Amino acid sequence: MPQNLNPASPPGSFNIGNIVSVGLQLYRSHFKSYFGIALIATLWIILPFLLSGILVGILLATQAGPGWYVLILLLAIVLGVYCSAKALMNTALISRLAFGELLQKPESVRAARQQLNHRLWGVFWAQFLANLILAAASFTLSLLQTVIFGGVGLLFRNIVVLYAMITIIGNLIYLVVYLWVYSRFFIPEVPIAVEENIGAASAVGRSWELSKHSSGRILGVIGVAVLITLPFYALSAAPMISGLLAIAPFLNDPDSILFAAPNVLQQLAIAFLIGFLLFFIINLVVMPFWQTIKAVLYYDLRSRLEGLDLRLRDLDS
């Protein structure tokens, strides 16, 4: 690991604060290149919506038949999947570059991108499988919560305090278990971006294996990162909230809202546009931060479980 990143922490002994601070230092040291990659990833996300909107506009202008709309829908789905894969590949690229810096074996953006271009669909399917597992976990927990705690709660529905306590306990158990599952599948794209000859299912398995006995630390890292980034996202929500507050006084008086509608709706539209632009910019800045943290976390987990640094020192000697 580069000594200028965190000289106070020897390999394999990162704590929660170390992981976040090293991630921040990596991001700050390579802001220009990481930000550029995040911009490319975001443009890939926007592309299918932009093209679909243009095509729908053309169909509306030419009054095309319904068959064309079905064709556009199918095209949008295919394009959306491909663009999602390209976006995920670029986010994984940031983690690969950051991991290389930690190993003191840096790569150029071009060289790393060439490696990941061959793993495009592997990165996509790894993230897809992880999201599918998380969705299944959420559904199962919600079902159990409804059956068990909902059933018990019905027995005490006339006792308000007891019913509320049962509901709160059910929600807390759901949250704790879901967050534990989430922590186990937090880094599925990093193994496939870094390791050789690993498929999507194996990458998801690696995330599960490496996070063994470390879910609490991972959730701690996520919590600290959320606290750092949350104020920025709150900033993007401020214009939208102010726009909603501007229209609130008119909601109880239909006559006044009709009279003031043009000005109020214009203010609301401007507020939402400013909020969207702020969210877009903030997301560009925040995305590489999360990917560098994932790289540091992956590095730390492998150092603890597999003696990564020890093996590297033996090879270098």
C-alpha cells in the first residue's frame, strides 16, 4: 500500500475510519481521472432515456401507429441493458484503478479499460445477481414480517402501545437482517474487475466469502460514507422542497391556485430543474468516492482473510 496514503495503519489493520479516509485520499489524488470516468458512466445511464425520448417525440409528430411504439419499447429495453452494462463497467473501472494504487501497481485508465471491456457482461450480471438476491431477501423478510408480527399485532390491535411496540420491533428486525444481507453483497463488481478468470456467480460468491465475520465493519463504513455524502444530496433536495413549500399555501384554496397557477407552476418547474441539475453534479462527484471505498474495503478484506500484502511482499522479494 502506498505509504503516503495511510502510514499509521499497517496492512490488514484498517479500521472503519481508515477505510473511509484512505478512500478519500485516493479519490482526491486522482480526482480528474475518476471524475471523468464517472461522467462517462452517467452519460451511459442517460443515453437510453434521451434516445427513447427523441424517438417517441418523432413518432408523436408523425402520428405513427401503435406497432412503432412497441418497437421503440423493445429497443429501449435492449439499449437500456447495454447502456447499464457500460455504466457499471465504468464504475467498476474506478475500483480497479484504486485497487492498483493500493498495491503500488498503478494502471493507466486506457489499459484498465481494455481489461474491463472483456468483462463487460460479467460486471453486469454480477451486479444483477446481487440485486436479485437483495430483492428476494427484502421480499422474504417483508412476507415474514407481515405474517409473524402482523399476526401477533392483530391480537393486540386494541392495545395501542403494545401494537406500536410489536410493529416497531418487526421493522427493526427487518432492517437489521436486510442490512446484514446487504453488507455481504456490497462489493460484487470489485472481484470481477480485479481478479482474473472469475465469472459473475463466482464474483458474487467472493463478495459473500470475503465479508464473512466483517458485516459489522462493512456497515460501519457504509454508515460513515452516508454521513459524509448525505449533506450534499440534501443540498440537491433543497430547491425541490422550496418549490413544494411555495405551492403549499394554494392547496387549500382552489380559486387562488387557479389564479396564481402560471407563476407557481413556473417556480415549481424551475426549482425541480435546479434540484435535478444539482443532483446530477453531486452524483458525479460522489460516485467515485463510493467506488474507491469499495476498493479499499476489498483490499482490507483480502489482507485480513488471505494475507494479500504478505504474498505480494514475498513475490516482490
